[in-house]
Amino acid sequence: MEEKKIEKFKKERERLNQIVLKYGGTNIKRFYSIDSQVYRPGVLPAKTKELLGLVASLVLRCDDCVRYHIIRCHQEGVKQAELEEALAIGLVVGGSITIPHLRRAFEVWDK
């Protein structure tokens, strides 16, 4: 995946989130707030939380979520070996059905 594609993904995600927040009521906005707050550093560092989000996203087979968490892992300074171990856990938990998503995760990381 080219860097342009990553930037395009980030812009599109932000644009769509703005539409959701424009029309979404209190409950949707509360959920968005919780989602934002839970990834902030706490007892667990943000880096660890992003790896957890990545594994959960891989197991749930959400390519947009995987892409987002790969980008965030890179921003939080995750090392390639850490990423590989986390994705291996996701593969074991999720099974072979996660392989297409694993491929795309490594493709995003590669760029």
C-alpha cells in the first residue's frame, strides 16, 4: 500500500466520522468518546493498547480497524518484532480465516 493510500484512508475515515458525529445522537457520541478515551495512556501504555486493538480487530476481521491500528502502532513506536508477535497471537486466536486480514495488515506495515 502506497503512502498516498494510507493518507487517503486517514482523510476518508475522518470525513466519515464527521458525518457520523453530525447526525449521531448522544449515545453514538458517548461511544465515540469512550473509544477515544480507552486508548489513552493509563496503567497500560498507549502502545500496548494499540497492539490489543490490533489483535482484536484481526480476530474480528475488520480491515478498516486493522489498518487504523497498524497506523497507530507505527505512530506509537511499535517495533516490527512486537507487531509480528501480536499478529501471531491474533492468527492463533482467530484461526486461518484471519489470514487475508493478516496479509493486508503486513501490507500496511510495509508502507
